[in-house]
Amino acid sequence: MDAHNHDAMVHDHQHVHVTHYLRHGSDLEHELATHAHPHDHPAVAHQHEVHTDPAKEHEREAHVHDHRLAVHGTAAS
């Protein structure tokens, strides 16, 4: 495992949201929506399997965005 820290930062990148949608008379479907906006990440220490290609693989990982811990300005709701 690779244990490391990430500094607090503000940046933007695409977000993908998955919504479960129930059409009348159907099974649940997955609907995807994407958008980009500036947001911040508080500093975090974590560990995971070592990346083969860090720049490519880190972008594809799921991230928890705790907007209650804003880095700059006020927290988003």
C-alpha cells in the first residue's frame, strides 16, 4: 500500500454523478450527468494500492468532497 498526503487545494475538473431513475413500469436505470466547477479539497492523508500511472489513475478514482471543510472562502452547501 502507498500511504501519502495531499495538500489542501482549489481546482476544477469534471464530476460524474450517477442517479438511479425509476421509469413508470420499468426497472431502475442509471443516468449519468457531468459538470465542472471550481471546488476545494481539504488536506487528506490516505493509502491505496500503488498507481502504475498516477496522473491517469488518480483522476478516475472516486473522491469524497466534504464541502463543510472549505479550504478558501465559505463552504458550499
